Amino acid sequence: AQSVTQLGSHVSVSEGALVLLRCNYSSSVPPYLFWYVQYPNQGLQLLLKYTSAATLVKGINGFEAEFKKSETSFHLTKPSAHMSDAAEYFCAVTPNNNAGNMLTFGGGTRLMVKP
Amino acid sequence: SQTIHQWPATLVQPVGSPLSLECTVEGTSNPNLYWYRQAAGRGLQLLFYSVGIGQISSEVPQNLSASRPQDRQFILSSKKLLLSDSGFYLCAWSVSPGRRETQYFGPGTRLLVL
């Protein structure tokens, strides 16, 4: 079974500072990987996804993530945090078989941005 | 463009009462549909998914059931709510069951069982 680990349930950065949200997956075959963002009391919005094309994936709102097979990681970064980035972020994977696109989510990381 | 609706947005129900949450998708045909629950401190859990009318797969045995009476309608139900059913319920859709397909989420329904 696949699993996703997001290190740090809460991350706090200052406005303008680098954002780094960590995601590691466990899989014998590289899965497809997704990052979603959830603003308070809202549904999830796709930030970006990796589907075995370029390892550096650019998403919306200035976010990007790099797939590193050797480290089984898909960390999310943004060079300069904005107050509007405060939200919860979820990393997710789909299974490496033909069972469809059932997403397995990490536990989420709540990003706080200080002025 | 496609949109996904969920209602109600918020619901407070007593223990033992029935439940019906509705999800509808516009702008697409034959979507894959999903119900997730987000409980405090427990992340997102897939409850049900459907690849077509009347076709429901359950991921976790529980007090809930799902139905898909129409192509773009997905309903989550319970005959008798438990306290543990409280949470944020999210509906999602995707174009197909392919692994690279994005799932698009609705705005969610917050359920509080008292």
C-alpha cells in the first residue's frame, strides 16, 4: 500500500520568506503526485501535479514542486510567501496500479504567514 | 466550464437522525464521483467512489451509504447518525479513472452531530 508523509503539521514563515512544505511518499514504483491547497471552510484546489513528465512542476500562485525519485520526495516551494498563502496544504498520490485514481492524502500542513 | 455543487453548506443534526448530502456536477458527462470525509486530526479519507449510475464502491465500512441516481448526482446518506460522523464532507469529480486525472473538489458540507 502506498502512503504519504507530510513532515510538520504546522509551518510558520514570515511574509516574503521562502516556503518549503515537505512531502515524502512510499512506493516501489514512482506514483503520480499532487499538491492541493485548502483555504478555511472551502474545498480543495489543485496547485500542481507530477505525471512523469518534467521533474520540476510549476503550479498556480507561484508554487512549484520537484519530484526526486532518489529521495522519494515531492516538496512544495515558493520563493516569497504572501499573507494570502496562509492555508492548509495536502500532498496526495495515486496508486501505481490499474485500480484507477484513488487519491491517498498526507495528513496536511497548515501554513501560517506572519506579517 | 465544469462546476461542482454541494449542499447544504452546514448542517447540525442530533444523534440518531437521518442524513442526506447532495453533490451535483455541471458541464461534464459520465464523471467519476467521490465522497471524502475530513475529520479533525484525521486528514482526508475516501468514503465512496462511483464510475457510473448505480455503481458505488465503498472504501471504508461505516454508518454511511452512497447512491448515484443520475449521471451527475451523488448522494451521501445515513439512516442514523453517530457522533463520530461529524466532519467536513467533500465531494469530488474526475474526467476518468486514469491515474493522472485531477480530482476537482466541491466546497464541502460541514456536519456537526450533537
